[in-house]
Amino acid sequence: MSKKAFFKGTFLLTCAGLLSRVIGFFYRIFLSHVIGAEGIGLFQLAIPLQTLLLAVTASGIQTALSRLVAAHLATGEDKKARDFFCLGTFFAFALSCAASALLYLRADFFAVQILKEARTEELVRILSFSIPFATLHSCTNSYYFARKKTEFPSGLQLIEQIVRVGSSYLLYLVCISEGTPVTAMIAAGGTLVSELVVAVLALLMISLHFQKYAHKIFHIELPFACLTEICRTAFPVTLNRLLLSVLAGIEVVLIPQRLRMYGLSVSESLSIYGIFTGLALPCILFPATITNSASMMLMPSVAEMQALGYRKRIRYVTWQTIRASLLLGFLCAFGFYCIGPFMGTVLFHSPTAGTYIQTLSFVCPFLYLNTTLTSILHGLGQTGRSLVHSALGILVRILFVVFAIPLAGIRGYLYGILFSEILSSSLHIYALMHNSIALPIDKKF
């Protein structure tokens, strides 16, 4: 991929991501006023189940498609690349439908036995319907990322956020007009409608694209060999995301419970959790739009360079990525530390949120660096190493949840996040320095 194409794609994704996060920022302010911190906490408690099932059904295949499509396009095998997309998407969609049915039918079990909060049952049922649509959306995005065509994924990202906010607001108006309580159901409903809309748009665009090449879906060469290659590439990534999602789910369930051991009530613990995950953390993740956009382009780019044997260029890209991520991270850390209390008090009317933003500011350099380095490792096929690093990071956070929260409250968890991100960054850099693409002393290609 040329530098021009890389920066163009990153720029488009960053612009769309920033606009989406700005909209989402005001959306969270709206939710904090209409459903409160406890309502946000309930919604955030249900989200990991959706994330877990998407990790099993879509995330690994999405990564595999991006890497395989990019590699085959680089060698001029366009039809092969489209065959991989069709097979992978169909397989992921079938898995997601089964996962959706399981989550819907056993929503009571997941709410009571897994999340330990019966009030999340209806939220889980609504979110279960969004899984197949989210799968179609993510697989289509992977195809366009591999082709370095970021205009469509960028537009979908923006449309998704606009539809989510608009539909949630309409549901809010319906509740007000009918005199029914406004609960976290409006957030779950907005998520479902947004995934449905973008999935329909994604299918429409990909079908128009395939018509230009007269591609016949049912005339795929060596389908079983293609599917085997997809599964071989997707399996370690899926295992990675599954393990991380399970660990993250355990972490999410434990936090409210350990907060109660600290001395808080059920309502207070959910409110604290809602403020942290729904208000403070999204602020810290706002600048990560830039690194997220870069990582979307990095993985297929690195895979392409590896397929063409451009090792020196991979070294150069890795070095520049580390420098840029750290620079952005330290600048954001300084900014959030200075204005964190102001943001919490003025924007969210919550001094507690301001305190959390200020404390989390120290995480920024390592958090942003991890995003890009993980993408490089995946592009090089080093998914196993990435899995180990990420798992160790989450295990550190879980240890802080278990032992630090009962003693120090939510601050114990904030310190755990900092230490886990430092550990993951160190392991990523160590792996790259002692890998075949060791970081260069000079900056020449």
C-alpha cells in the first residue's frame, strides 16, 4: 500500500470516527440525564455478552478475511479474494444466527446466573437480535479495508451512530408520550436498529460491487480448501478474542460485586460502574479514534508487505507507529489530567466522572500504543503472541478487581488498568524487537 493510500484511508476513518465519537459524547450526556448512571450501568453490564458472542462468530473471521483478501489482492488473485469474502461471510453469519438464538432463548439464565442482575434480561434479549446484523457489517468492512477503500466503512460508521442516537431518542419520546418509565431499553433498542440499518446498507453496496465483476457466489473454486484456510487463520484470532471476552466478562461481573464488598449498595455500585464505563472511559477513548483508524489500515498493509517480502518497510512502519502512538498518548494524558475535573463537572454534572477521567489520563500512552501494535502483530500472523499478551493484561486487571477494589474502591480498578496496559505494551514491543522484524537502528527502508 502506498503512503498516500494509507494516510487517505486513515484520514477518512479518523474523521468519521471523530464525528461518531462527538455524537456519541452528547448521546452519553443525554443517557446520563434520562436513564441515569444506574441505567447506563445496567446497559454496560449486558454489552459483554454481545461482545462475547461476536468474538466467537465474527471477530476472528473478520480478521482472517482482511488478511487473506489483502494478501490475494496483492498477488493479483482478485477472484480468489472475493471467494474468500463470500465463504467467510456466509460461515460467520450462520454462526451468528445460532449464537443469537441461544442468547435469546436463554436470556434469563445469562441475566441471573452470569451477570447476576435479573434486570438485564430484556436488554439481553434485544441485543441478541443485533448479533447477525453486526456480523454482516463487520465482514463487509473487512473486505473494504483489505481493498484500501475506506470511504464506505467510514460512511457506515457515521450512519450507524446517527441511527443509534436518533432511534434511541424516538424511543424516549414514545416512552414519554405513553407515560411509561424511560429505562436502558431505549439504548438497547437504538443499538439494534442501528445494526439493522447498516447491515442492509452493507449488503446493498457489496451486491452492487460484485455485479461489476459478474462474480457468481455459487461458482467458488475449491470452497472447502478456502474455508479451511479461513478457519486456520481465524481460529487463533477467535480463540484470542474469545478468551479476552470471557476474561473481560468475568471482570465486568466482578466489579459491581467487589464494590459491594467495599461497602456500597447495589444501586451505588451500578451507578459507579455506569459513571466509569459510560462516561469517563469513553472520554479517554475519544482520541483513540486516530489509533483505531490507523490500526484498521495497518493490519492489511502489513499483511500485504509481508506477502511481497518488504521486511525493511515493515520495520520502518513499526518504528514510526510506536513514535506516533506515544506522542499522541502523552499529549492526551496531559490534556485529560488538566481538564478532567472540568469535563466531569460541566459536561456530565458529575465530579466523580471528572476524578476518573483525571486518573485514567495516565493510561493514554500505553492504551493507544497497544491498539496499533496489536494490529501489526495480527498483520504478521503473530496472533498467538498477541493472545498471550492481552490475556496477561486482563488477568492483571482481574487481580486488581478481586483484591484492590474491596480495599480502595473503584480506584483500585483504575490502577489495575494502568498496570495492565503498561504490561501489554512492554510485551508487544519485546515481541517485535525479538521477532524476525526486529526494530531497526536506522530509519532506512
